[in-house]
Amino acid sequence: MTLKKLSLACLVLLWPAAAGAAEITGVPKIREADHIQIGSTRIRLGGIDAPSVDQLCLNTKGERWTCGAAARDELVKRTAGKSWTCQTRAVDRRGRTVARCQVDGEDIQKWLVSNGWALALVRVSKDYEPDERVAREAKAGMWQGAFIAPWDWRVRNKKTAVLGAVKPPENARAILLASASGSVAPSPDCTIKGNVNRSGECIYHQPTSRWYAKIKMNIAKGTRWFCSVDEAEAAGCRETRR
């Protein structure tokens, strides 16, 4: 079985029906647009697939933007510290509880897909397929420009299909296949480094920074690349004081 087929096979396990599903409630920590944690329980939002936080997309002008981080941040703003209610369905191969979640009666998966921050995982469930059509027609979220489906991005290669509302520029594939958290800058124009200090603050370093060369880019340590100071500050980072 190829890596891509194996990945899809794992995703199929994410949304089986379950009788007498347990309910989990609480204010979550939002890790990614489809991955939260309530207490000690890691929850994967079933029936959808959202971009990883280090996934890149292109906007209407063909410019790079961190759509994965944006999807997570939009979910944070939408739910604004409110309590979630999640109906559990299964446990995936990474040990996460798969669930359908609501906030103030709103189906969060439906909101994510209809606003273009996630795709319907139709191989598992067609519940959100109509919402994806709405987002695509409205050119909402990721659909505004060009992107790679999250499940394809994880096993990406040079033949990976590019989706979206605009015809991508010639260099689009190279940008979309890159990672905002890779060891090498995803673009010559995106050389600002961001890292998290011991106090949990996000700090950005321009190439002229004293510490720039000493920062090793490693996603496990929370580092990522930015294309501009505005982008770094919009992500909640401050400039290094040295």
C-alpha cells in the first residue's frame, strides 16, 4: 500500500457511527482547526480535514499566506473561549477521540467547511459536502486563491493537485509544497524567523537580528517563517529586543 493510500485509509477510520456516544464538554485548547484538547482529551473533529498550522496557500494575488495558522486563528476568534460540547464517535490511530462538536448550538465542523477553513472528508462522511460547495462558490477562506487539499499536502509530491479559484502562477506548486515551519525558508521573500521563548512568547527575528543565525528552524520547537513584520505581528509575535 502506498503512503497516500495508507493515509487515506487511516482517515476513513475517523468518522464511524457509534451508539451511545459519550459527551465531552469544556473550554478547549485549539491546536489546529480540526484538533482541540479538552482537559487531557485530544479531540479530532470528524468528517472534515483542515490545513496543518504550517501549511501554505496562495491568495487572490498569488501571494503566499499561512492558511493553516489562519484557519486555527479564525476558529479561536469564532469560539472566543466558550465551552464546547463534543459527541464522541471513535478513537483514531493517533489516540485522539473523534467527535462532532458544537458551540452555542452551532455545528463547528459545518462552520469551518462553509467558511473555507476546512474541506469535507467525503471518503468518511458526506455531511459537509454541501457546505464545501457553498465555500467554493463564495471563494471563502482557502478557496479564494490556490491550495492543496490537507490530506494531499501531508504526503505531497510534484504531482499533487492544486485546488482553488484562481489559476496559480508558474511557481505556485513550489510554494504550496513548502512548509512554513521547514528548516529552509519557503521563499526568498520569507526569511523572518519566529520562535517561542521559555516564557511562551512568540518572538520574531529579522536577518539583521543578533540571534538570527543561532535559531534553528524546527517545527517541534514551535519555529516558523514569516514573509513580513506585519505577518509576524498578526500571528501574535513581537520583535526580539536584541
